[in-house]
Amino acid sequence: MELTPRIHSIPAAGGPFSGPLAPNVYLVVDGRQGALIDSGYADEGSLQARLEYLRAVPDPSASSGGGPASGGGSGQAPKLDYIVLTHHHIDHASGAPRLRQATGARICLHPREDRILRDWKENAPQDLPPAGSLEERVRAWRHEAAQVTADRLVEDGDTIAVGGVTIEVIHTPGHTLGSICLYVREERALFTGDTVLGLGTVAIAPPPHGDMGLYIQSLERLKGYGAALLLPGHGPPVEDVGRKLQELIDHRHERERQILAALGRGRGTLSGLLDDIYPELDVRLLNMARGQILAHLAKLEGESRVVRRGEGGEAVWVVPAGRSS
């Protein structure tokens, strides 16, 4: 689906989720050069859908602006030069090795994500945990993601040239510590991976896998780019970019206030905070909710706004004497 003459979204029916939950894979194309933003899952259906789309995309310079969705143009399909991964999670990275093998494209990712994949640990948190009927497939996709090796490491401020278009790398730690967003200034388009979703909020794990404080800083930084179009890792495009970013920042600060208020009422255990903040939560979401609370508590501890007493299941958090909740 063509979003702008130089940016396409490549949908796929494969993977465990469809609709707004499916991982978005984007193509940036200019002249006869192209780059994918993320790779999606490694299942055969997703891979083939994306390869077929790539084969059908004409050279924009030889067309009247129409892509596969409109049937315009008869130029030669562009060469895929890069697969740029926003982070290492399986719904964004596991398809990359086979797409590289099929196209010759070079995989780009941040050094921190590269180190995670080189030192793969099965218990590293993922957006889709191995559970139930999906367990075997999820483990297979984790194995595929572990095969990702960077052909090019990219850090904050680096640029990737695609024809006459420049993709700027923005290091946005939070969801993972090596997460990156990508800005195409020529289109004022911001690709956000899982740093910003098109619908709802993203899970932020506590350290060492994520960092709530850094996440909020990343959102604040993205506001400064003045993007006109936000292209998320899941969900629909967002046009009111500044408002979306501010809503997410406000949501995190509101959750922080809720936690501090609950601590002020003596609800200092993790189970007490869960009951107070998520009183009617679906049991399937409990682990994610625990992670969100722990991520906020880690941020507040780092700012000396809360103190933890005890470890593990015996831990209790309190607001220090003399500090207002």
C-alpha cells in the first residue's frame, strides 16, 4: 500500500496477529534503490507476501507515482539495499535473515540490539511470549531472530542513503535499550517501531531490558523533529504527531502519579499496586502489568522519589519521609 510516492506499507496475512496488532513493515524507495524498515515475522506467508510486493514495486522515476495498489508504472522494481531493524523483538526482526538471503540486502541495527542477538537468552522478554498453541511457532521465530547479524551497525545521528532520500537514525531507548526510530526528512515521516504505536501504549520492561525514564526522554526528543507523519511498528499511521507524542508522555506521568498515590495509601507491595491500579485486569495481561509497574518503580527509585525495602516477593516500596507523593 502506497503511503507517499516514496513510502509503502507492506501488509502480510501471516504471523499470529492481523489488523492493528500485526507488525508493520515499510518500504522506503527512491529511484532504483530501496530499504525495508523492519522485517516482520519469519513465517512463510509473511515472507512471501513481502517478497511479492517488492517484485511488484516499479521504479518511481519511471512511473506516474502509482504503486502496486494503483497499478501505475511499468519500470523495473528497485533493488533492496537495506533492512533496517528498529529493535530485536521477533515480530520485527525474525524475518530479516531470510529476506536478506532472498534479496542481498544488508541488515542494519543498533549495537545494543546486535549484542542482545549475539548473546541470545531464551528468557529475554518479548512482545509475544511463548505460550499455549503458539509456543512452538514463537520458539521457531526466536531462533530465526537469533540468526540476525548486523551487516552495518547504526547509531544515533547516522544516515542511510536510499537514492536521493536520507534515512536518519534516532536512538530512542526505552522499549528496548537499543531501539531506534528513523526519520525521512524529505517526507517528514517518522518510523517509530515500538517506541510509539498507532493505537494504545507499548510495554516498557524494567531494567535491564527496558527503561521508563529513558523512554519518556525519547518521546520528548521525538517531538523536536516536527514530523508530519508517524509510521508505527503496529497500528495505523498518525498525522497529528505532536499530539500523539504528548498524549503518551502525559499517560506515563499520570501512571506515575497513580503509583505514588497508592504508595501514600500504604499499597507498597507489587500485588497491592496491581490491585490498586489494575483492579479489573484480564489475568492474561498480569505479567505485562507487573512489568509496567516495576518499570515505573525503577524510574522513581532512580530519582530518589521512592525507596525499596526488601527483595523479590518481599519487596515493599515507600515514599521517603519528607517527600510528597
